[in-house]
Amino acid sequence: MRRIPRLLYVPWRLAEMSAQLFSRAVNSVFLGGSTRQTVSARAHVEWPRGRVWINFLFSPFQKDHCADAWLAEVADARKTLDRNNALETQ
């Protein structure tokens, strides 16, 4: 990925995090899911039809949005576990 100036990166990252927060809220409040999972990641695992529609909406930006969302959440969980394991060994 191409590096962008920090002045643009920070607002972009805040917008991305806000979108994820909104998706997690929709998943937990309206769909009865976990607050730790976005609608897209949940669709990848549980809803084949929903996955098709979500991927269609994001198709101009990503080839398989739901799979990418799920993989990103798995990577974030691994980072958290690695940090916790590092703290325990100190």
C-alpha cells in the first residue's frame, strides 16, 4: 500500500474506525451478535446470502470485502493475544 501523509492518514483512520464502530453496533444491537465483530465479518462466517450482497456493495473497492474483514479481525485478535503473552512473560 502506498504511504500517505500523516495529515491525511489520521482523519482517514478515524473515519475507518468510526465505520467499524457503527458496524459493530448494528451487529450487536439489531442483529443480536457480538460487539467484537462487524456485520461483514459475521456475514463471512454465518450468512452466505448476506455475504454476496455486502461484497457486491464493496466490489468497486475490494474483491472479497467480507473475507478481508474477517481476516482483519483475526489478525487484530492475534495481536492482542501476542501482547498479552508478552506481558505475562515479563
